[in-house]
Amino acid sequence: MRAGGSGPVREAARILDGRRNAVALTGAGISVESGIPSFRGTQGMWTKYDPMEYATLHAFMRSPRKVWEMLSEMISVCGGAAPNAAHKGLAALEEMGVVRAVITQNVDGLHQAAGSRRVIEYHGNLDELICVHCWKRYPTRDRWTPGGVPLCDCGEVLKPNVVLFGESIPWLPQEQAEEEARACGVLLVIGTSAQVSPACDIPRIAKESGAAVIEINPEETSLSGNVTDIHLRGSASDAIRLLLKELSPGDEAPPSAPSGH
Ligand code: OAD
């Protein structure tokens, strides 16, 4: 990775080790190495699907079957994906008592699959479907088949229980995320362009509450020049592997994630 040599990694590990109570905020970039495309950038989902036509609540209410073209692709891709070294590394950091919680904007469930226990899903999860007319909920696997449009018992098209543009963040994850941001000593911001509100406020809340902000991203973001204290420029898996090596220098390989996941 290009992390400016080992200096920034060592400094980041020193801060993590000293303060212990770190929280991670993750975005689509952490799942890119699991084969799930991010949203922005040349390979991103929004080059294929205009978010105004496919990712707003208004678009879903107007033409849910059209929005399901994109949703079906997302569920298929996410359903076939496995956690990568970055997800597993974060779970290992939680097991070591370094990371206390993960706030994720992702809806793929890969942090839980990797063994992270305290995961705050800020934008929901593709695992559940909800009827926007009668509010009945279903596990996605019970109602959705690849390429199909899932229907509620009441006959309406179901929506995944994820946050579309134009929807509010559910109050519980929003409260939990802000509480974690205010209380943490270090915020690890991993694989997010930090362009979507209100998730992009979390680093500022942490910083204003006294946390050190460590960003892991191969690119610059709006946070890099001001909110970020240390920017590890590289892929999430490389950066987290290097951090784990610094934090447990005797180990050949990073500690494995808790079993049973
Ligand atoms: P973006 O697609 O906006 O940003 C992904 C970020 O990951 C970029 O900054 C990349 O540089 C970085 N990246 C790419 N590969 C990486 C790697 N291997 N390791 C680390 N970083 C990498 O995705 P988000 O910021 O997550 O919301 O997007 C936020 C929200 O916008 C999503 O939750 C979704 C979307 O619209 C809703 O749909 C409501």
C-alpha cells in the first residue's frame, strides 16, 4: 500500500493501542475486495444506474418494478459475496479490545459474517423486506427470487428495509452511531467517500468530541484535508493487515475472527 511508508501505520497503531476505544465507520470501499462495486467512481453502481431514477423513495413509490432491476442485482451480488481480510481484520480488532463498534453504511451484512458483534447498520440491510403500504416485514429469502419482484400478502411490491435517498435514517442506529462517535477515542473511517448526509457528519462529531480520525482510503476525500488526522492511502485489507501486524508484532498472521460466523 501507499501509506507514506510505515510511519503513518506505526503512528496509527500507536494511537489505537493507546486509546483502545476505537469505532469504525465503513462504506462501500471495504466491500470492493469482496467483489461488491462501490457507488461512486468509474466502476461504481451510479455509472450504471442513475440514483435519481433507481435509489430514491420517490422513484420506488412511482415505479417499484424498475427500481427492482437495480435491487435484484445488488441482492444477487451481495448474496454471493464473502467477507474479505478487512472485514475479518476489524472483527479481530474487536476481539482484541481495540475496536468497540462498527458503524456501517453498507447493507451487505459482511461485518457480521466476518464475526463483528457490535454492528450499527446505518442504512439498513438487504436481508429484510418491508411493505410500504401495510408495514408487514419478511426475510428477503422468503419472498425474493433472482430477477423477481417480491410481493406482500396485501399484493403490493415489497421494498428492502434499506434507506433510499429521501428517507430518514431509522432513529435507533442514528442515535447509537452519534453516541459512539461522541464517546470514541479513535474513529477509523474506512472506504467511504463521505459524500452522503447524515453519515458524513459522523467523523466531524467524533473529531469535535476529541477523537483522533484515521482514514483508510486509496483516494482523497472531503475529510482528508481537514477532519482526518492520519490518512492511510491504500486498500482496506492492506491497511488493516498492516495495523494488525503493528498491534500484534509476534503474530505471523492476524488473529482469526471469532469462530461460528
Ligand atoms: P462511495 O462509492 O461513495 O465511496 C467508496 C469509497 O471507497 C471511495 O472513496 C473509494 O476511494 C474507496 N475505496 C475503493 N476501493 C477501496 C478499497 N479497496 N479499500 C478502501 N477504500 C476503497 O461509497 P459510500 O461512501 O459508502 O447510500 O457511499 C455512501 C452511500 O452512498 C451508500 O451507503 C449509499 C450510496 O448512495 C444509500 O443508498 C442511501
